[in-house]
Amino acid sequence: MAPTYDYSSHLKQFFEKNSQIFEQTLLSEAVNVKDKIEEILRVGNIDLVTNAHHLVVYIIDGEDEALKKFAEKEGIAWATHSIALSFKLEWVQAIRRTLWDLIEKYNKENNKYEIGDFFRLETEVNNRVDEFLNTFFISYSTYKDSLINAQRELVENLSVPIIPIDSSVFILPLIGSMDTHRTEILKEKVLTEVSDLRIETLIMDLSGIASMDSESIVDLLKSIDGIAMMGCKTVITGLRKEIVREMTNAGVNFNQQTETLGTLQQALNEYFVTQ
């Protein structure tokens, strides 16, 4: 949005002339943030004071595209370092109040604005501050979501580790709790890996499973049935009594092609060591 009248250059000169007063007023306005400035600079290499100067210049000059790109960059930086959004909100609102305090001083010294001009200025300045905040929060949220998704995918891949012991025999050690979300991940990854790696025997060790409800057990059995349909034999090791009890109560069992052994070592002795 271009300025509708010529205030930019004079106000910018006034701002640059009074930059120290601007900083002092800004720090007095941002009560909670001022003690975090050095920490934010250290953690995220984000210079709040310098960036405040940049933002004010973009607002005064009406550089909307530069302001938008600046907001997007700031959003990514804050999301990357997980800096609290409350600090950013307080800081920008403090910039808004401080800028208006500066505009008031400028007008008193120069008697510049008629009432109509003032309201146009008010609309332009506040719209740009709001646009900065909106763009910042969208950028922050988008980038944060992408980081969370990437971390979730990493965790999900690590939660279903398929380890080769030779070209046709692989081990899948499962640890922790199994729920329907994890069994769905397991099914997708196992079916893909069996197909891509041409796995003939998959040793699934359950000795590290802390808990598994009946619904998750049913989902696991469906995954094993799918593996069998692809010509891969499943060997189950380390079944704990709690899981066996859940299976018995649910009235389900492994298919005939599935072998069960007491320990992973027994499976290794049979399918690896003796080969």
C-alpha cells in the first residue's frame, strides 16, 4: 500500500534523528522482553533492537513486499529456535506504541497533519503492523508444523527398525507400547520393506513391548497376514504373558504360517547361525 501523501521521507529523517529515544522508549514499553534480548540474540542470533529499526523503516517507507519477506524470515527464525511467541507479540505491540509516540512528537514539532491526513496515516501504519504480525504468525506456524512433521516421521521410522541379518532374513525389534497408530505405521512400513527388499523371513521380536491392547493385537495380526500373502514368513519371539493373555481374551491367534519361539536368540540360532 503506497502512502497517499508525502510524509515518508520527513518522518524517516525524524526517526533516524531520534533513534536512541526510540530505543529507550521501546525498552520501557516491552517490560517482559527487555530482559530476554541478550538470550534471544544468543539462542537464535536474532537482534530484536536492530530488527525493530528495520520494521519501523519498512512501515514508514511503505515497503510492503520487503516488510512481508522480513516477517516470513522472522517467523522461520523464531520457529527454528522455539522462542516463545508471547515475547514476539509483546515486542511488536511495544514497537507499535513507541512508533506512535514518535509520530506524536514529530507532529508537535512540525504541526504536519490535518485530521484527514492523520487518519490516513493511522490506517497505513496500523495495517502494516498488523500485516507484519499476520505474516509472521503464518510463517512461524507453517515452518513449525513442517519441523514437527519431519520429527514425527523420523520418530516413526525409528519406532519400526527393520534390521537385515542377511539378504533374506530381517529382524524387527519392537520396544515400548503399541497402539493403533503405531501398528498402522508398522503395517505400512513392513509391507513396503518386504516388497522392496524381497524379505523371505521376518523375525518380529516382541520382548520389549510393554503393553498392547486387543485392538492393536488384531491390527498386528492383520499385518502378519499381509506379510504372509506376499510370501514372507513371520517368526514371533519374546511373547510376554500379558500379550498372550490379551490374545486369549480376544479369541485371536497367529495364522498357521507364523512360527513362535521363546527368544530372539533361538530364532537367530535357527535362521542365521546354522545357515
